[in-house]
Amino acid sequence: MKFFKTIILALFAVAFTGGIYYYTVVREKQHAELTNLQVVYLKKDQINYLEIQNKNVKYVFQKNDKGWNIEEPITDIADDQRLDEVITQLTNEKQIAIAKEGPGINWAEFGLDTPETLMVIKNNLGQSQKIFISATKNFEGNHYARIDNNEKILVVSPSWYNYSTEKLTYFREKSLYRGQIAAIKKITIKSLQDHFSLINGEKGWSTPVLEAAALDQNKIRAMIKAIAENSIQEYVSEGDPSDMERKEKGLNQDYAEVTFETETDHWSVVVNINQKDKALYALTEKPTYLVKLDLSQWELFGNLNLDALRDRKTMMRFDAKMVNRVFVKNGNKSLQLIKEDSKWRPEDAAQAIKIKVKNDDVSDLINQVHDLEITYFLPEADGKDFAGNDMIILKTSEDQLLFQLNWGPLHHKKVSGLEQDYFLARTAASDSIFGLNKSYIDKLPLEKILKDQVVPSEAPETKESKGRKK
């Protein structure tokens, strides 16, 4: 019995030892074989230098603690994301096959006697690696390559060769504004639509032109981001262009201009569309570059205006859950409603017998009014004919005013290039007159609520309505 146990333990020991051998020796060998298949043997996270050459260009990129920079053929900031993607792809690439190895290779047969492309990769440990890539392809469209002075010809994917054919713009920083967005303290804008400035203070962005008017902070942040991160499609020239070149590109007149100011820096860009070239040109200052932007971005720069940045919700805001009384007037009909036991009815007892109101219609009215947004703001002089005879007044159960909207008369106006009908309107929250799209009022269930009402009810008096023209 003891002998049998001894045999079992011996077998177990052999199996255990074999397992250790497999994972320490065989697995290491497999890992080494896989590593040998990689073209780049330097570790990705340690690489801080990349050089790409062909017969026409030489690009040199160096990485520091702030990111990638271009060292040749110019000195500039590189596109960090793009360079990281390139390094990741190159370090992940594996050789497809070995075309030939050993002494006596006819390098000219594979186009590697005078290689079309050279890549040099270095790391922060002082190690380097050279990859020579031939323009010659095999029947599958892959290229031939040689690593350092190895007597071996590898077959690699076309991406190695293709990187050497890219223009420098492919690797350059392409954000129009290179500064920190959060550091911007003042913005000045001159577009085809408007000319205004914005100041970033303790309470957010404001404008000296309309100090009392609230601005939509989210819209301002989105506008800044859209301008700053606008992607450069092509660098046309470096430095300040001549007056002749400005004129040729359409940057001498009728352009849009944006200026960003921080506590220490000043940056500006002028943008204009060139019909002859069918291109959108931009000239930046500090640094100074003449660049091309996507043609569609002219809609952004050309139409920048203050009205689009104004807060369209604050004056329309109220707590819908607090609404307990509703007064509605539209044309020659009006009705005062009250909510009791979760049901809406006319507040006048005699009317309550004759007029039945659906809860869903009143709830729908309150919700739609709650979601209304101002369509456009009027200059003060344009609101003189405001009448506001039609109205909606919402109150709490304690008869406190929550919201009041007056509208009328109907106007026809072109807004954002579209001819539409708008009502002049005003809320109790402000004396500002604004435009409200006619379709917004048309969608309100006013007719459903007032269908059985003939004799107008008297509008309830509010503190905000005293002395105000309805």
C-alpha cells in the first residue's frame, strides 16, 4: 500500500514539475517567438522619438513631458493623438512573412539597395531602431522592409510606406486655437451678422451691450469650443502673408473676426470664404498661420451673433407642479380654471356646471408652456406695437403668480434665413419683448380648453400686471 502511495506521489511530482517547465520554458519560448514577429522591438511607452524620411521629405518628432513636437522640417506642436496612434500601430505591427534571409541577398531585387523610406525610432533609454522600407510591393500589395543591418527581408503592411507619403499637416496640431479655453477672459466677435464682446466674470459670461440680459452659458461654452477646436484642413503658409496674398484669399475685407484674450495673451483669427478657390481661409495671429478650414464652417463664423447666445429659458421658467390656477385668454374667449382633488374645473361655479374641461388638456397646456423657448429677442424700438391681449396666467393654490405670458400681435420676420410668422410676446419676469414662433402658440390646446366658452372671464389681477400694458 505504501509502495502504491509512493508511486502516486512520484507521478504527481513529475506532472507538477512538467507543468512548471511548460509555463517557464515553453511559454517563454512562445512569447519570444511572437515578439520576434514584431517589427518594432522597443516598448511603446518608452518611445520618445520618431523620424520619417523619403526622397522628398524628412519629418522629425520629439516627445517631452508636455507631448509631441515637430522638430523638422519646421518647429511646431504635433498632434498628440495622431502621433500616439502612429506609435501604437507601428509597435503592434507584426511581420507578415520573411521574403529572404541570410548572406548574399540581392537587395536591389527588393528595392532595398536604395530604400524609398527610412524610419528611425528611439526611446528614453537611448536605444534606437531603423526600419528601411521599399517602394517595391509583392503580388499582395505589401512592402519589403529591413530592420537595422539585419540580413533579412521582411514583408510588412503598406501602412509603413504610407506614413512617408503623408503631408506634414497629417502630423501637425490641427486645432485652430492652441491655448487653454478655460483661461479665456474676453471674446470679441465681428461677423456678417453682428459685432459684440463677451466678458468672463465671477458669475459667468456677460456682455456690456446687454448687461441686464442673461446669456446662455452652455451656448457660449459650445461656441468657444466650436471655434477653438475647429480643425485645420491644410497649412497654406507660415508667417504674415503679403497684402497681395490677403487680397487673393479674400482676407482683406468682409471677413469674420474672432479675438480671444487671456490675462497674458491675445489671439485672433480672420475668416472668409473664397468663391474662386471654393475654400474657407483663415489667418491666425500669435502664432501666425494662413490655413484652410472645412468649407462648411463658414456657416459658424459668418453667422455668429449675440442673439443666438441669449438665455431663452429663464424668462419662461416656473415650477409646473405648483400650478393650481390657470387663466387662459385667446381672442374673444377666456376662462379661469382651478384644480381641486386633482381635477381641473372652471373656478366660477355657474360655469363649472356648463363647461367641462379635460384634465389632460390642461396638463398638456401647462407642460407645453413650461417647455417654450424664446425664438428671438427684439431691439427695444421694435417692440412698440406690442399689445399682449392674449395671455396665459399660472398661479399657486395661495394665488401667488408663477408665470404670465402675453402675446400679440402677429408679425412676419426673417430669422436665421427663414421667413416665418412670430408673435410679439412678454412674460411677467421681464419687460423685454421677444418673438415667439407662431407654431408654438398654435400647438397649445387653447381651442380645446375654450371650445365651450363664449363670454370672456375677467383676467385675474397680478402685481406684475398692474400698470403694464396687456
